[in-house]
Amino acid sequence: MTRLAVLLLCSALASPALAQELRATGDLGVVVERATGSVLIVDQSEHAAIGRVEGLGDLSHASLVFSPDERFAFVFGRDGGLTKVDILTQKIVGRVVQSGNSIGGAISDDGKLVAVANYEPGGVNVFDADTLEQVASIPAGGKALGLEDAAGRKFVFSVWDTNETKIVDFSGSNDPVITTLSDIGENPYDALVTDDGRTYIAGLFGEDGLTAIDLWADTPEARRILPHYGRGAEEMPVYKMPHLEGWAKAGDQIVLPAIHHHEVLWVDARTLEETGRTEVHSQPVFAMARPGGRQVWVNFAHPDNDTVQVIDTMSHEIIGEMKPGPAVLHMEFTSRGTEAWVSVRDENKVVIYDTTTLEPIGEIAAESPSGIFFTARAHRLGL
């Protein structure tokens, strides 16, 4: 009895210490510090940075994706670096410089493959998510952009120079089947995949409109949509390319930033036809839907990038405007949409807003912050 009592006492004393060492991943996120080649690990509930990981290379145009268990972040750097970061131990566990200039990436729906889109030398390289060993190289004949994951262990990307979209199917093995769709439009620059995995939409820089591809079709074909949304209006200089990947889908509506114009476009998610426009503060970069779909938050390009506007998706009217500071680069919502986190590069901070009151409720210091990514992204297609 005495020995049993001692064992129970030791167990009781050890349990609090063990509990303090445990941390779940669902409350965590990663903030890119673009000027210093580092990332902050942040805790959403605590409104705090809990660690920094350095040595990630050129993060001037960086993005990342998460493993299905939310533990690992795969960071895509502009220098061609693919870095695997353990956000629990806050350490780099793998890194490969796989090209001279890359522009983002994606992870397959089963979490087994990580793909990287490259400007130089072009094309897409694909890696084993566990080991970062390269398993495939997809040539493209030009700059690869708009790389997205799709259902069924597929990746989809477009090629700026050749006006093509390629569907890369890894469902059989690591030897992919590639389908090329030609003449999708002039200079595709970014893309999105709808949350059901059905539709790939590529933005076109060289002409008005966008191109949609039904990925569920037995023989996918490119279809031009919104072909004349800018015709007849004076085009404005493009200081920063709009980003479609942070796209907004609110109920049966898709909201897109309009290239060359100070507008966001409203599109019927079923017919892909335009249903309205909202004039906004300046040239939009991201138009992002608050989870639940009631609001869309929009940020803007230089020189008007100190502003965020909030649009009501029922009325399409602007219901709020905030001035977080100069160079607002990105926004991210907590998983149920109660908060919006906004990076303010030129004031070295992340500002946290209550999405109901639109008032700031927190602030975190960060070195030239840009992208903000919460682990809930691990369970969504096209991000």
C-alpha cells in the first residue's frame, strides 16, 4: 500500500508539469516577417507572439501552407526556398532551395505532397511533405503562377508566358498525369479554387476578365467570365497586383478585386456572372470574407495602403473604414470570424480588431510583418 501511495503521489506531482508542456495547434498562427527572413509564432487567444523562427531566406513575397495535423508550416520564399517549420518546437526541420525565384506553393489534399511555383527557371517542383525530397518536376515554358491544390491529389497552375493552365494529377502515383488547357487568356497572374474544389478561376493581367475551369468535368475546358468588366472605363496604373488567393466567397457570392479599377466585383457563385460592383477607397489587393460570409474586408495598394474597408455582403455597401497604419499588407480571420488580424508593415505591428464593433482590441510587435496565416487553413482547399 505504501509503494502504491508513493506512485500515485509522484503521478499527481508530475501531471501539472506535463500539462504545462502541452500546447494544442488549433489556436496558433504564423506571421511572416518579410525584411528579416523570420516568422513569428502567435497565439490567437493570448494575442501574443510566443516565438520566432529565423533563417528562412528571402521572405519579401512569402506565403505558407500547413500540414493536416496543423503542426508544420511549409514556407515558400522568394529566393526559391522551401522551409518546413515545426510550430510547436519553433524550429526549422527541413529546408531546400529548389529554384532561383519562386512565387508560392500548395499542399495536396492528403497532405503528402508540397508543390512550389517558380518564376526562374519556371515550372512547378513537387516534394514529399515528410522528407522534402523532390518527387516530380513539371516544366511549363514560362513563369508558373496561380498554383492551387484541388481535390483528388491534384494541383492546378497557370503560365504567364504561354497563356496556359495545367492540371497535374497525382491520384495514381508520384508520376503525374498532366492536362494542358491552351489559350486561357493573356497573362494569367493569380488564381483561386472555390471551397468545394470544383472551379479554378484565373485572373488575367493582359486583358479584361477572368477564366474559369470546371475541375469536375470529364474534360475540363476554359470559359471566359466577366469579359468586359473594365471596357469603356479609364484604366488606372497598377501599383500592386490584386491577389485572388485570399478571395472572398460569401454564401452564393464571390467577391473579387478588380484589376486597374477602384472596385470590387460581385459574382454569382453558380453562374459566374457579374451581379454588382462596389466602389472602394483605392485599388484593392485582397478582398477577404469573414467566416460566415456577412462581411468582406478589403485592403489597398500603395499609395493608399493605410486603410481597410468593411463591406456588408447583403447590401454591398461599405459599413466601416479603419486606418491601422501605413502599408497594410494582409488580413486573417480567426476560425469563427470573431477577430481580424491586420499586418501593418511600416509600423512593425499586427493590429487585432473585433469584427462586430470594428474596434482594435490588441496589438503585437513584429518586424515588417506581411502574411498572417492561422492553422485553420490546414482544413480548407485552395489556400
